[in-house]
Amino acid sequence: MTEYTVEFVGTGERITCSETETILSRCLEEGIAQEYSCRVGMCLACTAEIVEGEVTQPAARGLTDAEAERYALTCMARPLSDLKLDRGKYPPSIEAGAEATADD
């Protein structure tokens, strides 16, 4: 089983994660505070921007195909390489929706 390093930008936090486990599950096991809610790839609370590396996340239903190339839902994402993730970064479509709601 291959282990990959997942580094969280700006925090100095790192975990090792195999291709058979989700990034969120490893964060929780290691005591790293990672936001999440539904754990089924829908709510987007656990989103992180992929700065470097690749993930597989076929069950990430909350993201479009284009968004899934740049953003990881850590509750679904499994590493395919070493990663650098920027937590708390959301796809522009989500950010635009949040701004519209705030303006209402």
C-alpha cells in the first residue's frame, strides 16, 4: 500500500494517507481540525483547494467535473500523489452563491 504526504498550506500540518483512505478520516485520526458535516460529498464543508498533486473522488457529488480537478472534498478524496491542500477554499460557484445569499 502506497502512503502519500498531505500538507496543509499555511498551517505546517502534515499527515500520511494511503490511496485506500480518505483525507478527512486521516485528519480525524491524527487530531487535525478539519471542517466537515455530511461526510457523503454533498455539503462542501470539507472543501480544500488542490495546490499540488492529484486525488480521486468519484463519489464527490457536490462538485462539478471541472471543480473536482481543482478542489478536493476531503471526506471523499483519496490521494493519488503527495498533496498540498489549502483548506477553507471553495469553488467560485459556491463563493458566488454565498455572496448572493448575504445580499438578500
